[in-house]
Amino acid sequence: MSYNKIVSVTGMSGLYELVSSKADGGIVRSLEDKSSKFVSNRVHSFSHLESIEIFTQKDNVNLADIFIAMQKSKESMPDGKADAKSIKAYFEKVYPDMDMERVYASDMKKMVKWYDILTKAGVEIKLSQQAEGE
């Protein structure tokens, strides 16, 4: 499974592989339970993980850069029930350039959850050539 096919769908928790897309929506497969379903564009929006950027003190970075830093870090990752303070402390150590004023604790919590889903699903976190060149 390729990182460039992974999407987040508004109104639905977790991450999904975009299996195919149509004019009125797409077929997605859950990375957690492997179930597939059609998702309508009228109700939901798709966000490719490759297109998500995170605020830093300098230039914005791609979400994959944060995931790679998490992968390389020796810090123990907070669990899904961790409070905002401990999640913020984790990211201050793992990615100190992150703009802690503009990146909300809820976003940081989502990054931890998504990273966990991606690693359990065996997805290699790597940008496609097109995304790197943008």
C-alpha cells in the first residue's frame, strides 16, 4: 500500500486507502478493519495525507516529515488518551521547529493516532516524486 493513496475523510475517523475515485465520490478501504465503502463527495471531503502541511517556525513542512521524525525518535509516543500537555511535550522533543501556537493539540493528537494506524497497516511513509517536487 502506497502512502500517496492514503486519505482522511471528513466525518469519518481513521485513515483510508483511496481504491478508486468517481465524479461523485470514491471507494475507500479502512486501514484499520479493511472494510470498503463508497463515500460521496456531497457529504464528505477527501484530504490526501501527501497534501497536508504542518506549520513550523520557518517554512511549512509536509506531514510525512513529521511522521518520519516520529519514526526516528527514541521518545516514547503518548497513547491516544494522553492529555494535551503531554502530547505537546512529545512534539517539542520530536519536532522542535513545529509552531506550537498554530498547531492545535487536537491536531497533534490526530498525528499520533494516524502514525499509529499507518505503522500497524505497514504503510511506508514516503512522498511520491510529484509531491516532493511541488
